[in-house]
Amino acid sequence: DVTINGAVSQMYSEMAGRHRAQPGTIQIINTAVLKASECKRDHVLEMHNSELKYPVIRKIPLVSKKLRTTFKARRPMTFVR
């Protein structure tokens, strides 16, 4: 979410996860929309690449009960080319 409201809710979640901060104890002083050249943090800068690619994971139908095994010799294939 790239809106101000989305950024504030993400900030509350990050502060709760990283620092165990309660929402009532966080005071927001200022909000602003930054240009890409003004960003400083690494986890934000790595999202500026326009050629990002994410794996496409497709659901695999379940195998029937008589053919299903507890242990498998190879890993499941989660993508189809």
C-alpha cells in the first residue's frame, strides 16, 4: 500500500513486530510522500527495481488417498513452466 494511511498502518505493524511497541505508545509527528531519490532504507530501495520478478505458485490438486505416501524421495514441483 503506497498511501499515507497504508504507510501508517504498516508502520504500526513494523513497530509492533520489531520493537514490541503498543499502538497507544506511538506518536506520529509528521507524514510525507517521498520521491524515489529521497529514500534511504535498504528494504525500501530494493523495491525500486522495475524488473522485479516473483515466483508464480500454482495449487497442485491432491493425489488420491491410495496413491498418497507419507515420505517422498523428491521435493514437490510448485511451479509449471
